[in-house]
Amino acid sequence: MTSLTNLTIAEARAKLKAREFSALELTESYISAIEQAKILNAYVAETPDQARAMAKASDTKLAKGEGGALEGIPLGIKDLFATKGVHTQACSHILDGFKPGYESTVTQNLWDAGAVMLGKLNMDEFAMGSSNETSYYGGVTNPWRRHNSNAALVPGGSSGGSATAVAAHICAAATATDTGGSIRQPAAFTGTVGIKPTYGRVSRWGTVAFASSLDQAGPITRDVRDAAIMLRAMASVDDKDTTSVDLPVPDYEKAIGKSIKGLRIGIPKEYRPDGLSAEINAVWDKGAQWLKEQGAEIVEISLPHTKYALPAYYIVAPAEASSNLARYDGVRYGLRVPGDDLIDTYEKTRATGLGKEVQRRVMIGTYVLSAGYYDAYYVKAQKVRTLIKQDFDKAWAKVDVVLTPATPSAAFAPGEITDPVQMYLNDIFTVTVNMAGLPGIAVPAGLSSQGLPLGLQLIGKPFDEETLFQTAHVIEQAAGKFTAKSWW
């Protein structure tokens, strides 16, 4: 039998229904795989006993011919999602020991669909990072290696644990979040598929907030079909989230395999900045050619305000973060470092509990929201955000989908990028999607000359994830599958 951990969700689902193996057997295979992959540091909390109990419950349902869309499928959960009674710390020291008494809407939807929880996955602290190096629990190691090299590589961030766990086959799929590229960039770095749905498609309730107007949850999976299965299970309207949109959730899987003949694919000229890697450029051109060969029309478009997206994002996101993170004060939960008075306790707790990158963004955010600077920075950034959205609105009159690179490079080594601004440039192709609230998917499209995955990004119209799945599947079929060779 094929190793159970090598099966996609779709394959495992079919075999579970056919009773070729049990959900418990599948879960035990993943528990064993996690034990053998400790060096990757993908999990910050494992829940094997809970996983076994959930798997046994799934087996009972499957034996009766019942069960949900993810019945018996073992998943990894990013440490940003509240899981009742289980470690939920956003990989930050300031939330030490926090175990919520409630379940996030996303994870509850997954458990209702029959999924099994293997544990909580590593991430950049409070989702602030592009390499998973800011986690209080240490960096995650990418399961990929360059040709003829044993040097470690980062998996991208902030959902680095999710991407690594999926690529290393130590969960069938994982939840993730995307504020400026934190699903799509790590997916591109690890040869996996990651979709950031339209803002409002997936509830944010019970998910630790970074920047509330930008955050959106989505899945990281091994292929496009699995992403479609996962997103349908995760998405729902939610009265507890005022930004949740009351629209029916389509059966995304039905979009897989549909012809793209006549589809108009936009190629934005602004996404070819000076110094763009020749390899990234080549894989982008190849992706456009694959779509053209399947009957799509390639249309050059202009998104003129793209160049302002990154600086505007790094005003809006830190501003919202400084507001959201004000609740971590050492008084109600998590870490508490006693001081001489209340203010001193606040200061010492935050200085000890928050990492350097989180402190940097909170300070930037506090500055741009302060008297005398609010209009000059925050208000202006919000105006730029409107212009970015208007660029896309105009583009949708000409095209159905936009095709761009997912990242400006392949995965890099830990410590290779020390300048914060250079690190932020990893989000250059992804932040516009969050600023405009649009859906975007990263799909593997090739390998670099050093044997590392390169991804392409497809951007869609609001709430048109179906067209993204349809188009991404065409690229996936043309590019073939990419799997990291086990070395751990």
C-alpha cells in the first residue's frame, strides 16, 4: 500500500469511505511521521491523544456510512487559531500558557466536517514575518534543499509551520492566515498550494488578530483540489464576525478540470520591477504560455498604483497591529512581569514578552497613529489603498484573472536577510491582494536552477475563488508535481 501520509485529502477521503484503512490507522501514520520530523520544528504543540479520539469517532461515523467532507482527515492548525483547551499562543512569549475556553469558527467548521487535529503549527510571532524566524519557539526548517547542499532554508512566513508540515507530509493539510502574503509566500517556497480567499469569505472570529482589515484565513495543501476541499469546509457566514459576508459557499471542487477556453488572463506590467530574477520571469512567461495553450487569452494590463502598495501596507498593517496588540498587558492572561506600578508592569511585560519584530511594528503603528502624523501617514495610506482597489476594479472590465509571480525569489537561508526592509520586499507581489481584499492563490509552477520550488500567483475578482481553482489546476497539470525528498 502507498504510504498513508503520501495521500492527498481527495485520495485519503475515497479510501476511507471504501474502508481500505481506518481513520485511526491514517492518524497513527501521521503521528509517527511527526515524531520522525522533529528537526523541522513545524509543530509547537502536538495533540496525539486528542487526534486518536477524534479519529475513532470518525471511524464510528464511517462505519455507518456517515461522515462529513473531511471525515478522518488529519490536519495541522496554525497557532493563530483558538483551539479549546489547547495551546494557542500565536508563537509569542507574551501569551505563555494561554489555552482558550472557546474554539475559533474556522476550526469548529473543520471539526464539524470530521477533521482530526494533529496539533498546533509554528509561525512567525503574531504572524509578523516572512521567514518564520520571529517565532518564540525558533525557526521552522524548509523540507527542501538546494542541489548538492545540506544548508537549511526558511519555509517563508508567517505560515511557515503550515507550509513545511504540508510539504513534509506530516499533516494532510493545514490552516493558515494571510495578512500580506503569509499563505501564498510560504506555499511558493515549499512547493505547496495556498489560497487567500476574498476578505469576508472566512470568519476571523477566534483567530488572533494582526491587522483586522487585512487578515484572512485559508488553507495550505498539496494540490489545488485539496485546497478547494479545505476552503469549502473552512468558509462560512458567521454572526460573531461583522466582516463575514453572507454569501453561499460554492462547491469549489466542481471548478477543478473545467476548461479555461476564452478566459482572459491579465499580465500587469508593473509586476516586472527592475532586477526581477530571470528565473521568476521565465516561470511567469511559461505559466502564461500554458494558459494560452489551453485557450485562454493573454492581455497586458496596468495596475499603476502597485508601486505604492508595499509602503502603504507597512503603514496600515502596523497601525492596526498596535491597536490590536494593546490588549496584551500582563494583567488578564499570558505572561506577567511584575513592576513597581501598573505602567511599569505593562512596560516590563511587553518588553520581555514581545519579540523585536513585533515591537518594531507596534512602534511604527503607534507613531503613524499619533497626533500630528495620523493624517500624514495613516489617512494617506488608506487613500492609496482605495486607489489600488480601483486599479483592480478597472482591470476586471478587461480580464477575468490576473497572473503574477508569487515571490521575488526562491527560498533563502536563515539569517540571510537581516535588513527589515529587504525582508518586507518578499511581500512585493502579494500585499496588493490584501489591500484590495481580493482572493489570491499560489500554485507551484517549476523549480529553480538550484532545485527549489517557484510559485505563480493568480488573483481573482471578489468572491470568485472558483475561477482561481479552475485556472490554478491548469497550471498544476502543466507544471507537474513537486515533492521534497525526505532527508530528515
